[in-house]
Amino acid sequence: MAPGGASRSPLDRAIAYAQLHLPDPQLTVMSMAAAANISPAALKLLFKTRLRETPYMFIQRRRAELAKLMVDQTDWPRDTIAMRCGLRTEQRMAIVLRRMSGRAATDHARH
């Protein structure tokens, strides 16, 4: 592989970029496409055909997974968790968690 991942596929580059920037509330499909050096339309098509979800849903799902992990494994306040996952507010985190898992953030047990 070339330095900097130049030989990685556009999909791999977009996913790596998204993973790195999940905490950034400004993460967008457009910024993912730019990181992959393809158009947003091409990125959407790649995601739909290869991952069977849109880039936006990928971002939301990964943020929900990260938030759930933090809720379950830390004692951090929920607003702190929301910010660290790029969801901005506790209310937004609750909506995304409910949509992705069918459970509210308050339903996730703390260990």
C-alpha cells in the first residue's frame, strides 16, 4: 500500500475519514466524498451498492454505536457523550439511539 493509503478504494477512504471525524458535528457526506476524491453522488452510490445504506445513515449508525458504548461503559454525563459522538445534544443523542436501536438512551444500562 502506498503511504497515506493512496491505494485504498474510495469507499475505504470515505469510511476511514468518517471514523476519524465522527466526533465532529460538521462531518458531512460532502466532506467524506472530498476525502475519497469522488463526487457525493458517486459516494452515495458506492454506499448503497456495497453497504446497503446511505453515507448519512452510516454516520448516524456509527455515532449511535459509539454513544451506546460510552453510555454503557462510562460514567460520563450524557451531554458529554453526545458531544464526543458528534451528536451535539443529549436530546439529539436520544433520538438517534432510539431510531437506531429501538431503545432510548436512558434504557442503556451503566456498568
